[in-house]
Amino acid sequence: MPSIPLVLLIEGVNAGRDSLQPMLLKAGYETTVVHTGAEALDWLRAYTPNLIVFDASTMRSNGVRNCRRLRRQAELIPIIHSRVAGEEEDRSAGADVYLERPFSARKLINRARALLPADSAREEIIRYGSITLFRGKRSVAVAGKGEFILTPKLALLLETFLRQPGVLLTRRELMQTVWQTDFVGDTRTLDVHIRWVRECIEDNPSQPEFLKTIRGKGYLMQIMKPATESNSVGQADAAETKKDTIVADSAS
């Protein structure tokens, strides 16, 4: 039987119809609700959730300080921070995803799914940092960006990097692994697929942080840890989460 994700929801005691609990319960998540940062910290001493949702939009403060405390105590648990409309995003809170009210149930659940562990009984996953590759359904989820459907070649190329983080992979090695050929006279197909992978996983594909080009040698996948605990480990985009199909060229 697949395990049911456990979510810790911190929201104001008077959240009422603005409560996010109905959305989370409808999505099939077991949800525990507390109303203060102190209650959340006490609860975390006894339990380990799969996800924390801090809904500051229903509380008196923006929750940044409490969110930082949660991050220090629950370093490996993903956090979604929700704020009121018009309030500036403060990444020092240490959340993985930031949402601004109003947002749809679909947006919240899509963000949650990208952060939650997949059901390993049904889906083989490869995770490295904020990147999660689902081999069965050939998709990649990136914290703060959403989920993207991949072609078979893109999925295999990304898997090759994720299985060997920090390892320099030459063009020849990549052509052999993904396209089963030793021919490297024309690697435009590889270059195009590298660009498509970056469009999925990078905030700025033209200035990649994760998938680096090592000039004259090949490519290297590496995700550096934040230098300080106040740095955010993820960023939510402004648009609704959506599944984007990447269409490969005929060489794929």
C-alpha cells in the first residue's frame, strides 16, 4: 500500500474559509494543523512530516522569523510559504516555494507534489538536490518551477547526469549513452538537448547554475548547497504550474 504524505499546516486560528486544509485533504494528504510557530516546533520534536505549509497570509505577521526557525529544526523537510497579496517575497524565510494569495488549489497541490517524495512502490525516482526525475512517467519536477514532461532522449540524458553528479561527462560519453553512437563529428543534436534540459531545470538557462559546460571537455551536473542558512533553497515562479511538453527533433 502506498504511504499517505503527512503535511504540517501552520495557519491562523481564524483562517476559516481561507484555510488550506480542505485543499490538502482533498488531494489525499494527511494534514495536521497548528496555529503558531511555537506549536509547530513542539510538534516537530515528536513527528516528521513530508511537507510543511506555512500560511502566513492567515496570521498576524509575515511568518519569516518563524519560518527560519522551522528551517533550522527541519533542515531536510520542504517548506511552502504563503503570504498576503501585495506583500514582497522575503526569501530569507528559507522556504522552498513561495506563494502569494490568491492562488488556486491546483497551484498549491502542484507545488506540493513537486516537493513530496513519489510513491516508490509505483514509480522509480532519481533525486538530486531540488531536481526529481520520475523514470516511469518520464517527467522531471523542480522545486519552485513545477513538473515537465520529457521525451525519451531528454529523460535518458538527464538521468545520465543525475546518476553521476559532480562527474565530468564528455560529449563522446553522452553520445554513446543516449544515442548509442561513437560519432561526435556533429554534436548539434546533443547541444540542442542540453539546452532543453536546462530550460526545464534552470531558472536562467542562458546562465546555468546546475548543468555546467566545461569548455573543450564536456558537461558537469552539480548543485551547490546554500552558503548560509538564510538563503532560499528554491523559488516559486509567478505563473500557474503547468506541464510543458518538450518536443525533440527528429534525431531523438
